[in-house]
Amino acid sequence: MHGWDLASATGQETELDPELAEFALAFAHRMLPPERRGDDTPFAPVVPAPEGAGRYAQLAAWLGRTP
């Protein structure tokens, strides 16, 4: 996800390896459900991903970033 942050901030391509994104998104859904967000976790609430967003943008949104 930090790679996405850097790519997004510098105007570079953010959708890279689709298999890695799929794995990371599935992992994030299992390990960081919305109800586990709060003061004791460094993740913001889930942000809605734009319609048609790629997997990396969906992951960014799940982790509280605005894609």
C-alpha cells in the first residue's frame, strides 16, 4: 500500500500487479474489517471506492485512503 501512496502522490501508475492486489485486498478484508477501526489502529474508516475502480484503488479505499 505504501507503493500506491508514493505512486499516487507523484502522479505515477497505481494499478500494477493485479494478482498481488487481489491477494492484498482479500487479506485486508479478513484482517481489518470495518468494525476493527478506531483509536487503537492506524487505519481510517473505509472510504467508498469510485465506480469502476481498480483493485489497488479498492485496497486504498478499504485501508482508509481516498483513491
